[in-house]
Amino acid sequence: MSFEQIETFVAVVEEGAVRRAARRLHISQPPLTRQLHALEDELGAPLFRRTPRGMELLPAGERFLPRARRILAERDDALRELRGVASPREGPGPPPPKR
């Protein structure tokens, strides 16, 4: 499972449709659909049902959604924290010892 697959899942949930999610993520629909199918295969359960009105979240998708959002939030928090630690003022560190 990749962050990209999780982001795709969350985007489809939030947008309610594959077309709008693809537009939001700046990708075409076929790769987005492939990512969703790969995620469903890995999780072992369908997450969505296509309806005339868009994508409907199935029970497995409803259970996965809060965890998916937490995963993405934790990733974002870690990136912010580590970028704050590695400030440009610190420089590359001390030079290697001479031999």
C-alpha cells in the first residue's frame, strides 16, 4: 500500500466521483482507477460501489477512511517535524576527520 493509493482513496471519498478526484490529483481516470483496484486487492475488500451519482463508500471503505486520514496526517506531521529539525542554519555538519 502506498501513500499515493491512500491519497487517491481519500480524494475519491471527498470528491464523490472518480472524474473529480482525478482532476484534483492531476491524473487521468484510468491510473486513478487502477490505484483504487490495487488498494482494494491489497486490503482484500471492495471499498466503493459505482452508482449513477458517483462513488458510494462500502462498509470496508467506511472502516478504512479514518485510518487512511490518520496515516496521511501522521506522514504530514513527520515531514513538517523533520524539516524543522533540518534547518538550513545548521549546515551540513562538521567536516570529516583527516587521516
